[in-house]
Amino acid sequence: MKFPSPVSLQWISELIDAELIGNTTANALGINEIHKVEEGDLAFVDHPKYYDTCLNSNATFIIINTKNVVVPTGKALLVTKQPFEAYLKIVEHFRPFISYTKQISDTATIGKNTIIMPNVFIGHNVTIGNNCIIHPNVTIMDYCVLGDNVVIQAGTVIGSDAFYYNGKKDREIWFKKMKSCGTVIIEDNVEIGAGCTIDRGVTHETRIGKGTIIDNMVHIGHDTVVGKNCLFAAQVGIAGATTIEDGVTLWGQVGVSKTLTIGANAVVLAQSGVPSSLKGDKTYFGYPAEDASVKRRELVWVKRIPELWKKVMEG
Amino acid sequence: MKFPSPVSLQWISELIDAELIGNTTANALGINEIHKVEEGDLAFVDHPKYYDTCLNSNATFIIINTKNVVVPTGKALLVTKQPFEAYLKIVEHFRPFISYTKQISDTATIGKNTIIMPNVFIGHNVTIGNNCIIHPNVTIMDYCVLGDNVVIQAGTVIGSDAFYYNGKKDREIWFKKMKSCGTVIIEDNVEIGAGCTIDRGVTHETRIGKGTIIDNMVHIGHDTVVGKNCLFAAQVGIAGATTIEDGVTLWGQVGVSKTLTIGANAVVLAQSGVPSSLKGDKTYFGYPAEDASVKRRELVWVKRIPELWKKVMEG
Amino acid sequence: MKFPSPVSLQWISELIDAELIGNTTANALGINEIHKVEEGDLAFVDHPKYYDTCLNSNATFIIINTKNVVVPTGKALLVTKQPFEAYLKIVEHFRPFISYTKQISDTATIGKNTIIMPNVFIGHNVTIGNNCIIHPNVTIMDYCVLGDNVVIQAGTVIGSDAFYYNGKKDREIWFKKMKSCGTVIIEDNVEIGAGCTIDRGVTHETRIGKGTIIDNMVHIGHDTVVGKNCLFAAQVGIAGATTIEDGVTLWGQVGVSKTLTIGANAVVLAQSGVPSSLKGDKTYFGYPAEDASVKRRELVWVKRIPELWKKVMEG
């Protein structure tokens, strides 16, 4: 999330009651989680294991729970006992809850010739392009952006919160939600089926590329980037922060894990599971998804075990 | 889709700017895609690979992009450079978008003692029988037909568009939607759970047979025909144009591919995948789904490989 | 389901036209299905195979279709030809359909600082605690109870009917719905994603424990009890009457069968299937889900079959 305009670090340190060390006169441009952070942004870290990663990330300003680290040149620390709570406080300040008095917020922008059917909810600051069709009972949450010629079928949810929690097992409630302040960008000519859910980025964006078509009950996790002209069949699930390049086909019920890449024009056959990155221009099958012809031969080999057994055990 | 009344071919050829060859004084009764076309209907074909299939199908009138074919006796050609666009033009003429001014269209017919709970959307020309219960946030799109004693639970979508596209990779937008003008027929005593999606036929119908019960989050593709007294557990997905005969049981998360048949009273165990037709009266399991007892033995055989290995490799 | 106050057996026997045998002056406290029945409750049985189980269950009063059984001391029989229809009659008497004149029933109780977004349906006698957030297009059916700090994301359905039918293949309509009169209890600090469905108990309750977090498109069946601080990723499906103990993690697209137990702190990896109970504190994988390290080695063994084959068949 970028702030509406640069914000004084001094002011932020007071908001979150942190000690400011380093470049104290600077302004922050936004706040992002560690994987998506850009120069000029704030990020936070609360575990010694990740101190170095965060200090050496693109983050210019680091909310941290120690002073015993070397501040990289030009950067600043905001030292506080509870970096996660500090993150929440900043996000809640810049994205306060604004109540909804209408089904379609007055702050939403809707293009020409776009059809919004009954029972649709459109949140604050949503932008929808021209010639779109939004079917009944669709939910589009705050700040999401739809291009032109987009079709969203009934019951689909765009911009649900990221499934992203701060987990600690030494307290009564293990999981604390990392409040989502990211968004969803749906490019031109995308068509999304009925009953889908597309989560917003935690602090950045989830993106569906131009011309991609998505069947019913497909789930796409936070910060995932889908390329152009992809085809996802029904009940596909894609976890968070994954990259699906252009022209990828995922057949029904395929599951894709987080933070991996599927290369352009790859095809993943129905019900396969993808736990790690796949190269483009090939067809995959099974769990873990492998070259489909290799996997098919494997199924044949399994059927030969009894013959092997007979030969070996009975001579 | 049948036309409201027979339509002069001459008039259609002018609408789509096509040259009419053959039986030029005839009337067309409807338009359908090649698998569902009936005598008196129009169909279209734009790839030489399928010319013969289409000319020899039940279609009486063929929208085609060549003159170099033999017109079968009694049939007619409508020759145009872009048969797919011609199809879209005809469908859009007979099924123009009519805006929804109410949550429940005035053109919908709703039977006696039928309960429609709040936040339900019912489109134009929908027919619902007697003693039905339609739970909140359900969407029933135009032209769908529900019999008597039907229950549709919350959030379910009946009549979403077919996931059916004309795909060509030599243009910027690969997929162009084949506009759905088919419908969904739900017979008497069917019960459908929450969060399901049932796509309409592309040009014909998707049908759920009498007394079939469907659990939550089940997806059923376009033009699929489900028999009577079937039982589908949660998260089952069935692709398009498949036939499920009477009394079939599909347990949770089963996936069924397109254009196949599952025979009467077959049982498919949870999480299985069905890539091709299955005979009735048997129990299946695994991917690809096979006779369950065979498949269970296979799991046992796999566990014996280490023993085989030891014997063979170590003597 | 408990009755609003104790109900005379004599009165019930007249309602369902049954002959009362045994403790005829007693009052019944409620009606429950056989697995959930408590002392003072009615239960029903219509198949000789289950007569003994029902007579020896916690049920104090048994609706049954025979007199030829020994009535246990202190219990009573209500003898009728159609015990299932008698059950339905009692449930319909105590839970008559009350029409919904508003999106949010006047009989619902909603706590302080709870946000209800547009297009939400809240049924009769629902209780929602403080500081909850209910996103758009959510459905919460009658009698469900939500604690404090609960988040329900868009399109989710709480309290859909149990998928629980009386099945008999010797009649035209095989399946007759066992009308749900149970409920859903969602404890404090639970967060449920978008597009989920949580069925109510048939006669008792479905429960989600304190602090559990659930991603999008998760299905939870009737009478299932989920412990505290569990984490379920997207598209998980859990069948009915299962117990998931505290701290269990189910990754994406996992399927869990009915009436089993997953022990505390177990982890089940993505796409696995759980057909029977699992012990706690271990990681599982595959179908059927087994110790993940064992299963991973199995995948390696399968790849060695060709080498074995070569050695054995070709010497």
C-alpha cells in the first residue's frame, strides 16, 4: 500500500510509539510486507531469524523489535516491542473502516455500458471499466480495479482478505490477522465464472492478466499474479504469491502451492497438485505434478508389480 | 435454442450477411451447437477439419466459411467469412440483453407454496414449480426451469454461462465466449446444497433428474445430463456435456471429465478422477478411476516394492 | 434439539399417532438422532438392524415400528408404522417455517461494534457477539450462534441444512431429507473466508472452536466439531460428524471423511484424503493419508520399478 502522499517518519514513530534511529528526517511512501516492499516503503520484522532479510530488503524503513542491528546506510529503524501491532496500527490509520450505506458505494467508478445486475455489492473506491457485466450476488470489495470487457459471474467474490496471519503458539489465540491493505487488479477481457474467490494482496496486489478465462469455483490467493490468456477450469485452487505466466492451462481441481512459478503455456492436467515451480511449454500430471508422459508410464509400471513379484518370489 | 417461431433462412442470411446456397426458401426452427443440433436447426462450422461432421450432422442449415463442399440434399449453406461471429449475431438477436429492474423478474413464474427467501435473484422467463424452497442469496438466471418440491440452498447459482470459448492463439485475445443461449432444467424433488454452480447449456440444456440430491459446492458443467436419484457429495465437479445415469453416487471431491458417460448405479469413491466412461453397477476409486478392489490391491502392491528390491538387489 | 420446555409423551404420541408403551407419564426434553441423543430425549429407529443400538442408546423414548422388543427399564416406546415421518412431524411442529419479512430477522441478536455489511441475510433467532465483521452476501440461517470477534467473509453460508437423507431404493424418490433442527456454534475469534459453507447439525450442533482460521471455499459438514486454533487452507472439505481436535492444520484441497477423529496438532498436507482417524502431532500425506515421510519414500520406490524390471526380466 502506498500512502496518499509521503508521510514523515517522525510522525509515524509517534503514531506507533517507536524510537527512530537512522535517517530521521525522511518520509515514507508506503508500507508493504517483506516480499513486496519497494524503496521508500516501511516494512516490519519481529523475529531475529528474519532481521537480516528485512534489513537488506528493498524496505527503506524497518519497524523492528531490537536496536542491536547495524542500520544500513540511508535507512532507518523504528524500534518498538511489537512490530506486528505497529504494522496494524499504520494500516488501520490509512485504511480506516468506512461504513457502507449503500450496496454500491458512491465512491465507486463504473464505466460506460457496464451492466451491474441486482444484489451486487461494490465497495469504496472500486474502479470498473467499460462494457463489463457483473452478475447477481457478486461482491467486489474496496479498492479493486476491473478493466474493460470484464465478465464476473454470479456469487463471485473479488478482493476478499488475504489468508495471512501472524502465528504464535505461546498465546491463547494463535493466529492474528495481518490486515490486508492490498488490492486486486483484473485486466481487460478477463472472464470469471460463478462462485469464485480472488483474495486481495496483503499489502500489494493480486493480478489477473488480459484475456484470461476462469471457470466456476476457482480460488486465487493473495498477491498471486496470473498472466494473459490463461485458462483455469472449475475448482482450481492457487495459493498466495504465486506466478502463473501467460497462456497457462490448469484443468479441473488442480491445486497450486504458494510462491512458485508456472512457466508460459504450460498445461497441468486435471486434479494434479503443483508443489514447486514448473517450466513452460510442457504438459504435467499427478502429485507432485511431473511430465505427463513420464507419469502415465509410472501408472503402467505400478500395474506390473504383481508380475515382478511372481517372477522373483516364485522363480 | 429454438426460435419463438420458424424463421426464414432468407432473413437470417441477410442478418448475418451470408450467401444462401441450397434450400433457400426454408425456415429454421432454432440454432444449436454441433453436438446438440436437431433437424430444422442451424449450426455453424469454421474449420475444414469439422466440415464433414457438421454437414452430416442433424443440422439442416449450416453456417460455413466455404462454398467448396457438397450440400447434402434438402440442406442449405449460409456462407460467410466468420461463422462464429454469425452465430453470436443470431443468438444476440433472439436473446437480447434485457435489463433487470427487480430482484425477481416480472416475467418469472413461481408456483404455489414456493418459498423465496430474501436476497434471491430470479431472472427473466424463469419457471419455478410448487412447494419449492429457494434459500437466501441464490441466483437463478434467465430461462431456467425448476420442477416441484425443489430445494436450492443459499448462495447457489443456477444457469451460469457455459465455460465454452472459441480459442485461437494467433490473435491478442485468445478466447472468445460462445454466448450461452441454452438453459438448465431441474426436475421434481431435486435438492441442491449451498454454494453450488450449475451452468446452462451452450445452446441446449443442462438437466438434473428427478429426486437427485446434491451436497454443497458441487459444480456441474454445461449440457451435462444427470439422471434420477443420484447422490453427489460435497465439492464434486462435473465438466460439460457428460451423462450421469440414474442412481449414480459420487463421493466428496470427485472430478468427472467432459463428454463421457457414467452408467446407472455406479459408485465413485471420494477424491477419485474420472477421465473416461464407466460402466454401471460397480464401485470405482483412484485416478484414473478403476474398479475399487483392483485399485486397493494396487496400493498394497506398491508397499511391497522395498521387499522386492531387497530380494532382487541383495539376493 | 431441545424443546422449549419438557413435553408430555402422551401429547407426542397423539401428535404422531403412536401407541405409547412403558413409562407413559414421562416428559421428553428434546429429540435427537441416535449419535447425539441425550438422556430425556426422543430418538427414532425404523430398521431391525438398529433396534438394539437405539434401545440401548442414551435415548429415553424410542419411536419405533415394532412392539416385539423389550423396553429397557425407565424407557418408553412410541410405536408407529413410520418412525421417520413421525420424527419429521415432531421437528416441523417445534421448528415451523416462519417467513422472512426482512433481510435481518427482528429476532436476531447482534452485539456491540459488530459490522453487518450490505446484502447479508440473518435468519430467525441468530445470535452474533461483539466486534464481529460480517461481509457482503453472507447467509446466516436460523438459530446459529457466533461469538465475539468473529469474521465471516463474503458469500459464505452458515447453517445450511445437513446433507442427511433417509434412503430407500424401493420407492420412486429414493432420498427423503431428514429435516435439520440442529445449529452451528462459532466460538470467539474464529475467522472464516469467502465462499465457505458450514452445515448445521442434524439435531445437535456443528462447532468451530475458538481462534480457528478458515480460508476460502471450505466445506464443513453437519455435526462436525472443530477444535481451537486450527488452520484450514482453501477448498478443504470435511464430511459430517467428524472431530478435528485443537491445533490441526489441513492444507489446500484436503478431504476428510465422516465420523472420524484427527488428533491435536496433526498436519495434513495439500490434496490428501483422510478416510479414517489420524493420531495427533504428526504430518500426513496422500490418499489414504499416511505418515508423510513414509508416503514420500513410496513415491521414490515407484520410480525404481523399471530398474527392478530390467534386472529381473533381463537378468
